[in-house]
Amino acid sequence: MALLASSTRDIAAAEDAVSDAVESALRTWRSDDFPHNPEGWLLTVARNKLRDRFRSAAHRTSAPLDELVGSEPVTGDHVPAIIEDRRLELMFVCAHPAIDPMIRTPLMLQAVLGLDAKEIAAAFAVPASTMSQRLVRAKRRIRDAGIAFAIPAPDAMAGRLDAVLEAVYGAFAVDWRGTADVTQRDSLAGEALHLARTLAELMPDDPEVLGLNALIAMSAARTPARQRDGILVPVDQQDTARWDEELVEEGESLLSRAHALRRRGRFQLEAAVQSVHCDRRRTGVTDWAAIELLYRALLDLVPTLGAAVSLAVVIGETQGPTAGLAYLDRIDPHSIARFQPAWAARAHLLVGAGRLSEAIDAYGRAIDLATDPAMRGFLEAARASAAGG
């Protein structure tokens, strides 16, 4: 899709062409007649679909069709060899100054990473119809403004980089928010780590790029211990022996490199939180006071909803559940009304405060908002425990 959109600058048309190509593949591919280069097959068919679209009366143009949709042959390993540059180009296009800053990250999550509007809306706690309308407008803006698909020059890259990093982080964050299903979760986490590494290779001296890579690597290291019998296991209860040592070491090394550059940023602070969690391998305990300090610094720098809810939980560990609830109550109730982690946090803190009937109600709301089976299983078990006294 990125390859097609790079020439037409029409993301919606490229999406339609790829969808048509995938449908054709489902109808025609057979186990005894599977194409040698499936990516190339899909691109060729999608390009032909797009060519037909631009030939139609509704999409007449004075530009030659080959110039619009491309005509270079697709053979061998051609597509995998060039796709990474094109995907990064598409991400930076979505972060162009002409695009509303509020929709840049959702647009990348859909156009580059394949989430649908409903999943993105759940992650951003807005109605799906609202998110769909915003995405359509953003794609139309890219097409009508003729925004070029290219990695921006160094002086222009800085203004777009934050949105790109946010999108990569958002793809990974969809996991722990429980807004993706099981089959998507694994691929999204892998894609996020891959893109973070790609960006770190492109910009090895940017501390926030390194911080993001560190954050995702250390978070991904815990994947083997994240579930037990299909139920989510909170980080402070996970078996550290099951964590991926190589990913932890990768993250620690990247965080050290970022720290040495002495330009503090959001993703470095979030990576530092993960580093404290990972240090439980060595000490056997979680240093909640250090995590509270890091979250307060993070909120001073970038006041996000997720960080505020996380701090409420951490305050519950350092100062007691009543203090955690008091902090949670200071967050705008409208902004967290559909934010599943906020309800899960409230329920957890209410249990700690001994307010079990309220906790059961909060767990019910969190369960209603959870679409991930492992998350739902954890919440249902926690509600049952609260109901049992």
C-alpha cells in the first residue's frame, strides 16, 4: 500500500486497490499454484486495479498512467528490499505539517500498521464514527495538497519525528490497553519493535529514537511471561525467569546510549520505568518509589492520560490505595469515561481500600471496555476475587 500511495499520493485509493488484490488472491491462489513472490503478485494486481481506477471517468488526469501508478517490473525479492524505505516515507507523510497534529498518529496506525478505525478509536477513547471521519479527512488532505512521499531532509525531520515515534509506540501500546485481538497483538508488537529498530538505524544519535527502541525492547522482553493459562499476568507478578534476557539487555544498552546524549524526553523516561521493572530480576522487589519519581517527571514533560492513570496506581503502592484513588479522581472524568485502564486501575485501588462493592462495579465497566481475551480473563478473575470477599 505504501508503494502504491507513494506515486499517487492517494492513500484511500491505494487501500482500495490493495484490498481488491487481497480479495483476488483469496479467490485464485491454490496450494499447488502459489506465486513464487506473493508480495510482488499482490503489488502487480493492486497496481492494475489502481490503473483501472485512474482510467475511469471519475479519475481522469493529464498525467501518464505509468507516472501515476508506476510501471517497474516486480520480480524476485524486489518488494521486500524496498518496502522499509516506502513505509518510513508514508509515516513521515502522515506526520506532515499540513496534517492536523491530533490525527497524525491515528493515521499512521491505520495506513502503515493496518489497524482499523474501531481499534484506533478504542485506543484513543473516542467514538469509532468520530475517528473514521477524522481519518477520511486526513487522507483527503494528503491527496488534495499533493504532499510528496519522501523521507524529509534533516532540518524538516525533527518537526515530524515526534508523531512518527508516537505512532510506533501507539502500535505497541495497543497491546497492554487490550484493544487488539490475539492474532493482531503478536504482529503489532513485532512490527512496532521492527520499526523502532529501523528508526534507530536511521537516526542513531537521536536520544528519543533510542529511548523508544529501549522502551519497546524491554516491554517486549516480558511477552513470554505476560499470560498464564490465557489470562494476563501484571508485570509485578510475572516470573522474571521467563523474560527474554537478550531483549532486556538490548533495551538497557539503548537507554544508556540515550542517557549519554543528555537530552531528556518522554520515551527515555518511559523506558526508565521499564528498566526499573526489569531490575526486579536482580533485586527481587519493585522499586515503586523510583517509578513514582519517573512518572511525575514524565507528567511534567508530557501530561498523557495513560501516564496519569499509571501514576495513580503507583501512588497506591507508595502511599496507599486511598491516596491513589484521590489522585485518580483528579483526572478529568470525561477523558477517562471510555478508557479501560482507568477503570481497571480504579477497581484495583478500591479493592485495596476495602471498598469491594464499588470495586465490583468498576471491574464490570473495565470488562465491558476490554476486547482482549487475556485482559478480560484477568479482570473477571479479579472481580470474582473481590466478590468472594
